[in-house]
Amino acid sequence: MDYKNCTLCPRQCGVNRTTGETGFCGCPDAALVAKTMLHKWEEPVLAGSGGSGAIFFGGCTLGCKYCQNRAISHKPTGKSMDSEALRGEMEKLIAQGAENIDLVTPTQYLPTIIPALSPKLPVPVVYNCGGYERVETIRALSGLVDIYLPDMKYADNSLALQLSGAADYAETALSAIREMVNQVGPVTFCGEKMVRGVIVRHLILPGQVENSLKVLDLLGEKFAPGEILVSLMRQYTPMGGLPAPYDRQITQEEYDAVLSWMYLNDLRGFTQEASSATEAFIPDF
């Protein structure tokens, strides 16, 4: 796994990032760290009292049109770091009381990140990603990641193509999540803190309830009760410049419909208050 013939994500651009070539993500061959922080707004079983030790990486392999972190994802930005410097940032966060190390959108920088994860950190490592991952790439993380936190954004691939340029999103994400579950096993707690397992996030999009219902159908069909937790997110915040229906927040009726379907599929996990749909919860990059 390196940057010379980059096939880290499902787009498999094959570019040589060590010579300045860039593929879909536009990222260089050194990790760009846009922000590190104690993140108190992750799921309670992750954030705990100290907060997740979030490391936000610049760039993204999806480039969703509605991305709330687009200030750093659409145009890769951040401080360039090698593996040693990145390890230092992880250790600083742990010293500040981080409950875990939360790698946010990390896939495009794995050749830098993987060496930084050894020796094993004293807190869980969380792999926080968009779900659009290669199974082979996830396998390379075996033994290094304790908690996977992928999105399952779409069941409708035409919608995935329209909003994220990923016409194979649904099947790709499901395969990746299955590998994650196989790798780390069922959700495990130590007291009230999650120390191992998979939480699948789904962000409800305005006007796209049908897509959300199909996502929950897929998760209920592919994973046995208790294999995963689901985090049903209502924090969609219009970022400007998008046409209807993406220029508004989701309605209470939309959220209630999807939440009911989650329970009908025997899926358990986390919900969000309406107050989460605000720019105040987006980190200041």
C-alpha cells in the first residue's frame, strides 16, 4: 500500500501521487491534517466525558455536494504531516483526555496513517469514513482499528451518482461494512464506553425518505440483530448553492418516518435531536 499507483479507494485512479499526480480526491502524498480537537459531538458511547480525539484529514474520496465539511474536503487543505508527526498528534490528544483517536476521512492517507498506529495506542482507534471503501483496503487495517464508523449514505445508486459521483456506492459500501464487522466482531462495551465494533451512520437527506427506507432495509437484511449499531442522523444543514430539496433541513415528518422504519427493521442505535441541524455543530476549520 503506497501512493505510487494509488488504488486506496474504489475509484482506483492509479495515479502516482509521489510525482505530483492527483486523482479524484486531489490529495498529495503526505497526510494533510486540517484540524485536531476533542470532539464532544460524536455518539455518546464514543465521546464519553473526555471527547473523541478527532483528527480531520483534508480531502475526500467521495466529494458529496452537500458535505458539511466541504471547506476541507472539496479542496484538500491542512498541515502536511509524516507518520511520526501524526503519531505525535495522537499522543497529544490522548494526554488531553481523549477517549479514542477518531480518524475522520482517512482513507486517502493510509500509507502515512498505518505506521502511526504502531505500537498500539492505549485508547481505541475509530475509523470514521464515508462507507465508500475497498474491501482490500479495509483488510489492511486488521488489528489496527477497534471501532469502525462508516456511513451508509445511499441504497439508490442513481442518487449516489448525482450527489457523490459514485454509481456503485450501495454494493461497495455494503461489502466494506461486512468486512468491518467480520474484522472487529460485535459491538463491545466497557461500562458505558464502546471499545469495539461497528456503528453505521445514515444521514437523512431532505426529500429522499425513500432512499433512507431502502438503506435501513439493506442493513436489516444484511446484518443480524446486534451485529451493528445504527446512528440515524438528522443534522443535514444546507450549505448554500444547492437546488431544492437540498436547500432545506429535513422535516420532523421525514425523520419520524425513517425512525419508525429503523425500528421495524430491528435495528438499534442512536437518534439525533432537531437542534443538531445547525452550522454551530460544524467544526471551525
